[in-house]
Amino acid sequence: MPESRPLQYPPSSKMAWPLDNELHARLFHHFISTMARWFDVCDPGKHFARHIPVRAMKSPILLGAMLSLSAWHLSMVSDVDARVSDQLYGESLNAFISTIADSPSEADESLFVATIILHNVEEVKDPSTTKVSHGHLVAMNHFLDRQPSFDRELHQAALNVSLRQEVTFCMLSQKPPGWPTSKFGIDRSLSEADDTVWALRIVAIAADVLAFCLGDENRSLVQWADLDSQTDQWLAVKPTTFAPFYCREASPESGEYLPTVWHFQDCHALASIHYYICKILLAIYDPKHPKLGFRKLQADKRVNVYRTCPEVLLKANIA
């Protein structure tokens, strides 16, 4: 483990490889050891921990994005100056936009991953933002409409993270997804699969639920029933490994206002969060919800407790 020492804010300069700046090396190590886990929750291949750092050796834009995210995180828990993250983010984003605009043929999976990481930096720095950066919009439109140029597994891993980011952004901005779920290549069946695939299935359902709830006001009962059925079917058929192995009720008198739930794997916790997002939103946006009278008051009482739950759920330690 690299020694943690106070480090000064470095001047803006082109990063060389091997890294010749101790702070940059520390940030690079932190991405591999800590930050990559945020992205690899549903990836058995652990592409962000194993493959992305190798690609960064030949992609300064990707490297800058990785270091920016690490710098932000370390500025929250250690001595790293927050301006380091700002500088790396700005340089990487500007270089990315220039590359996409001037040489779109050079946009490969490394740049796709770079925009995902840069978008994550935007989210963590300002969770209340309701705008997506121009660079992210350009990149997503570019990569969602093209075939992977080299590494198909890496391309899909990046798409999986992008879908999760879409759900998070929609929850925070209260805007519908910008792209249809079909663009992300998720297996939507209920056939036997790895637990990470099952987790991504409920994430995809959550994206569809958000499109229904936050999109066109003409929400049909048929659409609602289909989404509710998909959610219930997922719960009924998912592997037994998704059941938590320990639960403890909330104890407000002890300062514990939420229950404690422990799962086997990160993807199980992620899936649980998205399942409850689906059920909460479907309860709130139920077309059968009474519009007038005493029955409306009763229904409002049943769903009011849910209105702050999505924000609480999104604060879980999973990106």
C-alpha cells in the first residue's frame, strides 16, 4: 500500500507513462484498489479494475478521468486538494470533446469508458444537478449507435454501467431516461443466468418504470400492469442467493433510523435497491390511484412514506 503523505497540488502538465508524478501514481493506485469497485458491481470480469487501467496507459483522456474521480474521493477522506480533481476533470473533458468533434473515428471503448467516469465525477460533485454535460450526451449518442470496435465484453460492461447511471440521474433530476432500454443490450429474459445478469435485469426494469412514471402523462393501466408484473416475476424467479443473510430492524432510540440488511454480494444489494425503486414508483404512479375524496386521502397516506425513499436508497455505497 503506498505511503499516505501530504502532497502539494501539482502544476498542470501532460502526464507521462510510466507516471512520473507521485500524486498521479497515488490516484491511479486508488482507482484500481477502491474506485473500480463502484463500476464493477455487475461485472464478473472486473473490467474497470483489471482492463481499464491497462488501456489508460495509451489513453491520456481515460487516465485523466480515472485520476479525477480518485482525486475527488481522496479529497473527501484524506489530504488531497479538491482542486486536483477539478483540474484533471477539466483537462480530460476538454480533450474528450475535441477528439469526438475532430476525429470521431478515433472514439473507441477507452473514450466510451472515459465519458462514463467523467459523468460519475459530475454526479458525485453535484448530486443535485439536473443537467447532463454536452460531452456526455455527444458520447452516449455516438457509442449507443455503433458496434464495439475491439473489445465486445468491455463495451457491454460500459453499457451496463451507463444504464445504472441513467437510473440514478433520472431519480435525481426527475426526468425520463434519455435513451430506450433496448439500446443497452441487457438480457431481459427470466432464464438461468449469473447473479450479475439478474441484477442488471431489475436495473433495466427500473429504467422502464422511470420512463413510464416520468415520461408521457398519458400512462395507461396496461403499461402499469405490465411493469408491475415484470417486477413481481423478477422477484419470484430470481436466484435464492439474492436473499439477505442478515437483517436487523431499525432502532430510532439508538440512532439507527433505517434497518440493517447484509447481502452476499454487491450486485445483490444493488438489485434489492432497484427492486424497491420499482415498487415504490409503481405505487406512487398507479393509474388506479383515486383522484378525489376519502379514498384518495387513504391512498396518499399509503404512498407518502415512499416519496423520500428513493433518495435514501440512492445514498447506498454503490455507484
